[in-house]
Amino acid sequence: MERKKFLKITGSAAALAFFGGITSLLESCKRASMDMSSAISVITGKFDNILRLPPIINGTSPINLVAKRNTASIIKGKTSYVLGYGDSILAPIIKVNNGQNVSINFQNQLEEITNIHWHGLIIPENMDGHPRYLVQPNSTFNYQFSINQQAGTNWFHPHPHLKTGRQVFRGLAGMFIVNDSEEAALNLPSGEFELPVIIQDKRIYADGSINYSPEEMDVMSGYFGQYICVNGSWSAYHNVKTKVYRLRILNGSNARVYNLSFSNGIPFNIIGSDSGLLGSTQIIGNVILSPGERIDVLVDFSSLSVGAEFYLQSNTFNGGDSQGSESFKIMKFNVTEQVPETFSIPSSLVAFVPISPSLSIKTRTFDISNIHMAMPENGNMNMGMNMDMSKMHNIGGKSFDMERIDETVSANTTEIWEFDNAAGEDLHPMHLHGVQFQVISRTGGRGVILPHEMGWKDTVLCMPGEKVKIIMTFPNNLGTFAFHCHNLEHEDSGMMLNFKIV
Ligand code: C2O
Ligand code: CU
Ligand code: CU
């Protein structure tokens, strides 16, 4: 499936110097794709595993998070060896209010470096979890910041360069919810009617441990798993009542993109994008959600009857070389209790002000097509027999360099950035740290701004053939932040740059 890309590489001027490396790469690719055809096919279970609900902790008092090895029962009746921030896989859900101060005592009990990046939070650079800021094994770090942003569903995960993919895949991630008074005024479903849905695919060895062993092929397309999990439960079910539910859906997968819908055709009432509530509810039957993205949705189960069973599923879609060819069920809902429902889904939500493109002082364009290899800094293309995996992907021809500043922007100014995947063959969910943006156009490919993109975003999916423009105003948090593809194998193999706010 990645053949076209390899043919392009071998056809390029660099081919001669790379010849040895490419030949072995093609060999291992053939090997990998043979393995992958069996490894990647989604395994469908009986949906008899009760959905795990992560504990919820209130961020008004100091929080302790410990990254360590745990066990979890991802597959019913089996013990999996995982990493987690609590006692199992993933982390407790952290809930905070806008305006409050948060203190997180983080302890690294792993045998390697890690850190925590607060994906979606607008916080100072020394708290953001950039790969330059690491926490050594058996060390602690106190993450302290104040919340200064609207209600939304954010998340957190490790960000040590070259290790992010493995640590997230093995279980380190969590949801970070911000609440505010504008949201509270909407009286949205809460308690048992507000459900976290963290979707991740895992590869699992026969002994129950999580298998993260990417070959070159997996680095090209991203690492996929055959077990589709929700909140760390594979083949899960959840019993629901005849009510409106609020689902906070996070695609926490390394690479897999889902085309979400309900098997019984009930629509998503989208009320929020990555980091905030929308101006008005968007009703739609399916949503393509890429790694890093979140949607906040209301789903109305009130007209279903007790005994009804249906699935959250992923349908096929046109996702370039490596995605969208399979449809599968993700989790099952059983309607088990009839109760009266008086809540009606609001059509208008919060004040959402689009940023006017006329405010932009600069437009920057980034070629994310990856049709050319990154140029090594010394101009010497001979990297020997083995391809340097940390430089397999690039943005605008550059692979990640921890210390290099690629873009410099000014605090409190507005810019338009364009991600150009017009010539690309793979999809790339592009994510910026430290700022929230709005999507202002998409040309090529799907050609429109989608309903779940009509609000505050920090991650946007660029399909092959697409050019996506975003607009943002940089906050007054000076320092160096990263932007990257949120396909974690792409990120770890170089598809990340730094921007500095001055
Ligand atoms: Cu969720 Cu730098 O990423
Ligand atoms: Cu982030
Ligand atoms: Cu990518």
C-alpha cells in the first residue's frame, strides 16, 4: 500500500545514495505488509466486556499522577500489562473550572524518561510538556498552571521525542475537562449521562501485554492495532437509559482514523469541537475523527425501547494509502431502563466569535505531503544501509530538531497557517501546542469545513489532496512550542517543528 511512495523515493535524485537503505526497506516492507494484513484486520468480539469508566478527580485540590506499570483487563478474563497514570490503563479524568489554579504532582516510576503534555491547554511553555522538558525515572515534577480558557474536552499524554508513540500506545493518556459558567447555564447531561469515550486501537500479545514493535512499514503509515478499545476495554458494552447522553469522544489512537456513526442511524448532535463548545448544535450522521481530535456530542436515546441494542461503529472512508478500508464495531449500547426525559437539545450554545481573516498579519504555508525525503542538514544524503527512522517524515522538508526554532511568531498577533497535503498520499492530523485555532478553509479532497470543525480546534485532519487553512491569535505565553502531525509514528519519525512566541 505504500508502494507508490517508495517508487517515488526510488525515482528521486536521492535514490542512488539511498539504494542500499531502500532495498532493505522494501524487503522489510514486504515482510511487514504480510504480517500486517493479519495483524491489522480488526478483531470483533462479543461485546460482553463491561465498559471501563475512569475515575474522576476534581482539580480544585492538588492532584497526584504516577506513571507506572500496571495491569488492566482490556480483554475480558485476561490480564494485560500496561502503563497508566493511576491503578490501571489510562488515567483518572481530571475536571477543573476556568479560572482556577491546578497543581499536579507527577511522579515518573517508569524505567525511562517521560513527561506530560497537556493537549489543548493554553499554558506557559515550561509546563506544556515540550520534548525538551523531561522527567527522569524515579523523579517528580510539579506541573502548575492556571486555567484560562473556555469549557472543553482536552487531554494529556507523554511527549518524550522518539518515545511518545510507544508510551501512549502502552496506555499513558487521560482526559482533562474544563468547565465554565457558560457551559453550566446549558444544563447539559451530567453524572451517569456524561460519558467519556476514549477510542484507541491496541495490539496485544497472547500473554496480554501490549505489543509496540513498529517496523519501517508501521512508521510509514502509523501503528495500528486489531483490538479497538474504549477507555481501555475491548469489545465493550454500556447499559443506557432512555435519555439524552453527552459523549465526550477522544480519538486517542496512535494512527487510526475512525469514521464514527451509530448502527441504528441516530445522529450526532455536535456541541463541541476539540477545545470548546460551538455557537450552535450541528446535527450529522457521521464524523471522521483523527488522532488527537475530540468531539463533544449529545445523543438522544429517549425514543428507543428497552431491549434495543446498537453500536458505535466506524465505516469505511476514503483515507489515502493506509486508512479507511475496513468497517467495524467499536462498542455496544444496550437500552436497559425506561425513564422520562425532559431535557431537550439546545440549538444555540455559547457565544462563538470567528476570527476575521483581515486580522492576519502573515500567512505561512507548510508542505506536509511528505513526497520528498527530508534533506539532512549537512546535505549528505548517504545515511548508510539503514534508513534513519527519525527522519522518515517532515514538514516543509524539515524533520524535527529539538533545539532549532523553525517559526517565530509574535504574542497577541493573528496569523493564517496553511497545511498543504495536495500532493500527499497519506492523511495527517496537524496539531499545534499552546494555541487554539479556527479552521477557515479546506480546498481539495473533502473541500468543506466540517460540522465538528466549526469551533475551537487544536488538531485538524488533512486528507490526501487537501489544503487546510487555520487562523489563530498567539497568546502571551512566550517561549518554544511544538507543532506536529498527531499520527504518533509520523511525529516520532520527524514530522514535528518548533515555533517560538516572542
Ligand atoms: Cu497531543 Cu504534541 O500532542
Ligand atoms: Cu498538544
Ligand atoms: Cu502524519
